[in-house]
Amino acid sequence: LKCWKSLGGAKEKLRQGCRDEVARWKGVSVKDGRVVEVDWSFKGLKGNLTSEIGELDCLRHLCLHDNEIGSIPTEVGKLSSLTFLDLHGNQLTDLPRELG
């Protein structure tokens, strides 16, 4: 949730329904209680992704394309389960070395 708010996503409701379950958040997929996919493409997000994204140690797919994100943290490069990363259509000026 902190990542969403840091990118200005507070303008759009992230939660679907009135519960606070991550599995009900828009663009978030959960398996066995762990976040495995985040798809926040075309959401008008702006700013810098926060390091908390690195806490999603089971994250396999991260889709943030076609927003206005300026930078992503080095922690993204440490996500050992990540197999798909889509950042095109943003305002990135640099990528962390950890993405190799």
C-alpha cells in the first residue's frame, strides 16, 4: 500500500469492496497468502517506487507500464522470484545495477 501511495495512487481506490484483504486489491494477485503479481499498468502513477516493493519476496510478475514512474529502487533487483518485469512507457532515466 505504501508503494501505491508513493506513486500518487491514492487518487484511485486500490481496494475492491470494504475488506482490507490484499487479495481484493486491484491489480494484485495472491497465491497461498503471498503476493505473486502486481499489475498497475495504465494507472496514471507518478513519482518513485518505494523500497517496500522488495518485501514481496514471492513476487513473480511486476507490470507498471504506461505510467509516469521516474525511478525504481534497487530492491527490485533482489526479488529472486521475479520472472517478468514491464516498465516501458514510464519516465525512467536509470535502472538499478541489480537488474543486471
